Amino acid sequence: MLRRVLLILLFMLAGWAFGVLDSRIPMPSSSTVFWVGNLGSTWLVLPFLAGWAQRSRSWALASGLVTSVASMVGFFLLGGAWGTASFAFVASWILAGAMAGAVYGLFGESWGRSRALLDGLALALPFVLEPWAWSLGLGYTQGPLPVWYVETAVGAALLVWVVVASRRHAAQTGGAGA
């Protein structure tokens, strides 16, 4: 029990620090230039890892949720990104973060237990798909393009790692993880 609580506190602190640091990334002056602080895929990593560190689904869910909420609090409230945003805007992002964190905590716990391909893909695919989603949503590619190249490369590396780890686990256990 103590280990579980300490892990939640550790990931909560890491989430808060991530949110504060992310809010400190300078925002571009033009709305046609992408703000690196808006990279959504990076916000999913800590809740996934928080769930991976836990040994039960309920603790993984709680750990992912708390980690994500701490990230949002660090970003909006303590990092100063609230600015002129309304309470409803901030609350909606904290709620969305809480739900995503809980789900990604569960993905992380399941990945840690079974190395199921779907759970690993949940971590890797946002890095690959996010650049496309932004472009489709806006109707144009928002620069600077190197940001998207780096994010896609990280996603591709994660995809390779996930597939290899899933297949290796399946071979070791005689299961069908891949």
C-alpha cells in the first residue's frame, strides 16, 4: 500500500512539474505558428507510465488520473497559462485531462502486465497521428515543421519498440500479444 501511494505522489509531482515546464515554453506571436506547449501526445506519457508502475487496475486508474490532473493544475494554475482563459475553459481541460489520464493509466497497467499490442499502440499512435489531426482540423499545416518531424520520429520509434516488445513477450509466454 505504501509503495502504491508513494508512486502516485511521485507521478503527481512529475505531472505538476511537466505542466509548469510546458506552460513556460514561449508562445509564438502568430496564430499560424504552432505552439509546442500544445503537443497533446506528450501529455499522455506520464499517465501511461504512472499506470504501468502500478500493479492493479484501480490503482493504475487513480494514478493516471491524479498524474494528469496535476499536470493540468501545473500548467493552468501554477504555471501561469490560465491568463485570460475563463474558468469554464480551464475546468473543461482539467476534466478532459482527468478522463484521458484515467484511461491512459489503465493502458499503462495493461501494457505492464501483458504487453498487449493495443495498449502500446495507444501510447505510440498519438505521436504519429497528431500532426495529421492538427493539419486536418485547421485545413493547413501549421509550422514550424521540424516540430512535427520530431514528434513523428518519436512516434515511429515508439511503434517499433511496442511491436518488438509485444512480439518478444508473446514469444516468451507462448501467447498472442502481437
